[in-house]
Amino acid sequence: MQQETITFQLATHFLPKIALRLECLHRIIDEACTEHHPVIHHYALQKVIETIHLIQKPELKSRFLKELMRIEHSVNKTNTISSELYARLFTQIQILSHTVGRFGEDIHQDPFLHSIRTAQSSQHLDCEIHPPQLILWMESHPEIRQEQLSQWLNSLRLLHDTVRIYLSLLRNSADYFQISLINGFYQQQLPPALPVI
């Protein structure tokens, strides 16, 4: 335990925070696609709904596009990334430029997810009562739930490709600091001006 390393990613701006959260949600949903237990699938369904909530506004796609274009412009001046990563960046910019609407447009129109979201928004915080369509879904065969989770994940492929490229660019350009914890605690102020790629 003493020799283990933990990489902690501290996002100080809106887009990296959203990207890290979307990456985490994608991992949870992806892992649930191979599981069989209804509780795991219910948790993954909650994460699908959280993802939909995060990407509801169409400006998220334009923010990612502008940020990727800004990174491409700065990379053209400095040549700081590999040619493979640059090719992926260029391709993703082209794909985002030619995609109309918001991320996962068809997942926003899914009637089952819409009914679950509507039922959840009308519930009080005192108690959680599952709507009948959710109970029916949770009692269906695991293969059916796995297939639906996979379909929803597939409809968010453009989003996850964009997030993966964006975070790989940030991680490749980040400075990492080694920190030793004394009795499990560490405290340090953030630098006054954090560098941006």
C-alpha cells in the first residue's frame, strides 16, 4: 500500500470538469454492459440519464469544437503532440463540424428514457418510488438490458470519442507533480495562474 501511486486530476475549468465526469460515466455504463445483475443495470441507467442531463444543451458540442480548434491552432505553432494524436484531433474536428444538433440526438428522443426522466423529475426527495416501466425493465432478461445499455452507449459514441481525444490532449500536455502524504494528508494552495494549453 505504501508504494501505490494515485493520479489525481483536478479540473479547474468547466470543460475539463465535464469531460472528466463524462469519461467516468462512460466507464460505469460500459462495465455494466457485461454484467447481469439488475441493480448494476439500474445504476448504469441512472448514469445514462445523468449523461443525458449533462449533454442536454447544444452549446456543449460547440464548446468542445472551439476548444479542439484552439488546441489544433496552438499545436500547429509548436508541434508538441504526436502525428497520430494530431490526425485524431483533426478528424474529430471535421466530424464535429459536420454534425448537426447536440451530442446523442437520438438518445434524447428515446421514449423509455424520456419516461424515466419525467417520472424522476416529478418525484419528491423524501422517497424514491420506481415507475412501473423501470420495474418492468429491471425484471426483463439481463441480455435485453445489456443490449439496451449498449445501444445507448453506441448512440453516445461521438461524445465519448470527443471526450477521449480532448482528455488525452490535456493529459499529454499536463505537468505531473509527485506528492508524498504524511499520515494520509496533504495540503497545498493552487498556483495563482494555471497554464492552459
